[in-house]
Amino acid sequence: YKGALEAGLPIGSGEIESAHRYVTQERLKIAGAWWKEANAQNMLGLRTLRANNKWDQYWESFYKKAA
């Protein structure tokens, strides 16, 4: 707890609850949309990358492994 505070990391649940709404619900609860569980998991993974500013890093790594 103290280390997180010193590092400037969030310690409350409010930011997590906010991220839950943004990352999961905003995309998956579009009116009229339906998802297979596997597809929803993949979509959530991509949205999590974007929310954590890891999008470019992920794709660079992905293409290096594919080459």
C-alpha cells in the first residue's frame, strides 16, 4: 500500500470500476450486439491493450514473432 502510494499508483477501487465500464461495457453492451464468449474475450484483450497504452508495443511484438 505504502509503496503504491509512493509510486503514484492508484489504490482505490474507483478507477477500477471506471475502467470496467470503459473497457468492457462500452463495447460489449452495444444495443443489438451479441457475442460468442471466445470473441468477447478477444475483444476485451484488445481493448485492454489500448486502455493501457500497450497497443503499438503488442503489435510490434506480434509481427516480430510472425516474421
